[in-house]
Amino acid sequence: MLNRDMFHCFHRLRVRWAEVDAQKIVFNAHYMMYADTAISEYWRALAMPYESGFARLGGELYVKKAGLEYHGSARYGDVLDVGMRCAGIGNSSMRFEMGIFCGMQLLTSVELLYVFADATTQTSKPVPDALRTLIDDFEAGRSVTELRSGDWNLLGRDALRLRMEVFVREQQIDPALEVDGRDEAARHVVVYNRLDQAVATGRLITEAPGVGRIGRLAVDRDLRGSRLGRQVLDALVEASQARGDHEVQLHAQCAAEGFYRRAGFTPQGEPYDEAGIAHITMVRSF
């Protein structure tokens, strides 16, 4: 029998009205949807964007076998935690176990057997060593990312690639505004996953004597909400403080104001337009 202590990766969800059947409990097939949704969160926990990550690994995962055992029922409004773990890796197969819990009660046990295969021919291939190592380390509680801090010569190519994807292609910001000529003098931070993909970045420049400014904070779209942005922000705040700044500020997109408030920043002044997006200046003093 599965229990919560067997997992250190969880995905939380709330039962929706549309998922409840005439018996006023969750329709049985929806538990498989919960499991499938949760497995995508597993790859986020590994800091691996699914599409680009598996493209780099040279294959895809295909479900070979799925099994469920029901122990109880969920009802409308229940908050469920789906625990996930990789329970074994064979030559080309990967077996995942999931427990769907309401509080401490196990409602459903799920087993999914995947096969790693060529994406074009769908013929099986050996699970790459890089993926084996990544999963082994994650399940053992070891870090799956590396934060690198340095100058533009060291980190610029990867930082710019990610920034162009987020700010130019996704947010439609003019490339001429994104490349502002201040990168060469800035301190840059880039977070890499175990596949050496740049997944988060930011920079620190000097706004005035003793005043730093953090900017260009970007996180891969697939991995937002996984604390990578906070990891970058904290590193840049520490760098500002370490060099003797008495204050660090940033121009926050208003939609992200709450994120920066939680990191100790305070709004200053009124919102304004910057590159066609509502921003507000936020400050943190040391």
C-alpha cells in the first residue's frame, strides 16, 4: 500500500464539478487524467521542459501499460495531492508509481509503464544515461539544477537565447529594446538543468552609486512556478548586497508584483508603460 512518505514530489489539484458523476463522486476515468496531469509536473520538478528536453535526449515517452486500484472516492471540492515517483528503469522502460491522496487517505494507486522510443518510428530505444542519472539524483533528493554567475562573455549566449524566447517571441517586445547595450557591464545569472539547457536567467546592473537594478528576469515557459525565478532573483539580490549596494530596485511587470513582494520588494510610485507592458518600480533596501 502506498503512503505519502514514499513520495517527495506532489501535484495538488481541486476536484471540479464536471468531474463528478451521478453518484456524486469523481468518475473513475478522471483519476487517470489526474495521474497524467501530475506526470507532467514531475518533469517540471526535474527542471526539464518536456518538448525541448526529450528532443535533446533523442526520443519520446509512450505509455505501454496503465493500471489503477481504487481505495476510496473523491468528491466535488476535495483537494487532492498526487504523489509521483519513478519506481524503476529498465533498458527502454520506465515505471512510475502514483498515489492520489485526500489528506492522508489514499484514494487511488496508479502505475504507468512508459517506453522510451524514437519519436518518428516509435521503436524503442535504450533510456539515455543522462535521463537515468537525472531521475536517480532527483529521487535521492540531490539538486537537478546548477546556477552559474558571471559576465556576458561567459553566459551571454545562453542568457540572450532565453530572453529572446520569452520577451521577444512570447511577449512581442521589440528586439531593439531587449538588447539595450548594458549587458556587457552587467552581472548575469543563468540556471541550467542537467541537460545543460538554460532555463532561467537575470542580470544586475548599476543604476546609480550604491543602487543596483535587477532586470531581464526570464524563466522557460514550461517551468514557471517551479521556484527557478526566485532562485535567480535571490542570487542577484545577494550579488547586489555583496558588492556594497544599499538598495536594489527593479522594474516589475505588474502581473508579477506579488512575486517580487514575496521576495521583500516594495512598490514605489505609480504603474507606467514600458515596452507596451504595465510596470511598476519596486525597491528593496539593505
